[in-house]
Amino acid sequence: MDKILVDTSAWIEFFRKKSPYYHVISELIDSGSVVCAGIVFAELLQGAKSGRELSTIKEFLHVFDFLPESGEIWEEAGELSYELRRKGKSAGLSDCLIASLVKTNNLSLLTLDRHFDLIQKETGMRLVKI
């Protein structure tokens, strides 16, 4: 199975145990398909609602492979943001970083955020729809 980066929006639904996200992500975890990005990890830590939730999220460091980041990835993210802006489209730098990581590592992205549809049109990145 392809490796999948689970975006913050999907993790939030997972932690709320909302169907079908909870079940789908649980299956992806069990199959070893989930990878993590530092930006997603940081966003989840930032939004933790309790010490218990914070501890659970910190376990990501021991459970998932983290995608490597390089100067080239950051360059690609910045250029993607630049190109989108030149076309009158808007996407946050963190989302452009996620898209660059997904594209460079030949992954799919599981997200609930519709603005990734816009980024997909520019990059050809693979999105997982639930």
C-alpha cells in the first residue's frame, strides 16, 4: 500500500473518533501506511486540548516515520506559494510545505481541507478522499 501523510484536519476528526475518519485512519495505522511531517506534528501539539492529548500526540515520534525536510523542500514550498499567489490563488505556506513533501516523497495526502484541491491542480499531488 502507498504511504499516506495524514493532514491535521483528518487527525482532528480521528481524535474526535468521528466516522468514517477514525476507522479509516485506524486501518491505515495498523497497515503501517501512515507517515508524519513535522509541521503536522507541531500543529497537533499546538492544538492539544489536554495534557493527556498532548502525551498521545508526542507518541507520534515513536510510532510514525517522519518525512525528512531539506532546503530544497522549503524552496519548493516557497515557489509553490509564489506561483499560486501570482495566479491570484491563496494557500498558506504550511500547506505548500505539506504539498511539497507529498509530491517529493511520492505520497498521498489524506485531508479534509478543500484548499488542497486547488494545490492539487497546480502540483498533481495525490489526494485521498473519504
